[in-house]
Amino acid sequence: MSAELELWTLDELCDHAFDIFEELASENLSAEDYGFYHQHFEERGYVDLLIPSADWVDVILQDLEPEYHFEAQIGISATEGEPDKVLARILLSREKHDALCHVLWRGQ
């Protein structure tokens, strides 16, 4: 008899990613990016969930399952003529008891 996996909803996964970002951003972003984030997050901040790109396999050295693993991109949306500024890419598992969490920070 196999146990059912306890999965985060996509909204919960966004909240979880944002909590991780908030906890670690001051130590991992440049002072300029961190200040830019605080200046613009209220009106232009976002969290997007994506299927993890292939480059994650090279980072974590394991295969990923698209139904259980997501990349959360946290950043500031563009103003006219500028691209979005992705501040962090966070790889997470939807499984609540899986501690998988890797972060790639802007500028690192």
C-alpha cells in the first residue's frame, strides 16, 4: 500500500517560493538589486511558476519530473522598453515533505 503524496497547490508553491526568496535575498542579491526589488516590488513584483528548464539537471545532477518539480521565477516586471528583471530562479518540489530547494540568484 503506497502512501499518497501531499502536494502543495500552485498558489501555496508560489507563497513558499516567495518566503524562501524573502528569507535569503538580502544575503544573495547585490545591494543594487535588493534595493531595486524593495523599491518596485509592491507595484511590479511577480512570481511565475514554470516547468524546470534542462539546465537544472546540470545543477542538481538528478532528473526532474515536470508534474512534481517547478521553477519559480521571482522578479520585477518590465517597464516600457525594458525586459523583466528576474532576481531569483528557485527549483522546488510540489511534494510538501521533499526538501528540494535550489536557488540561482541574479548576478551569481
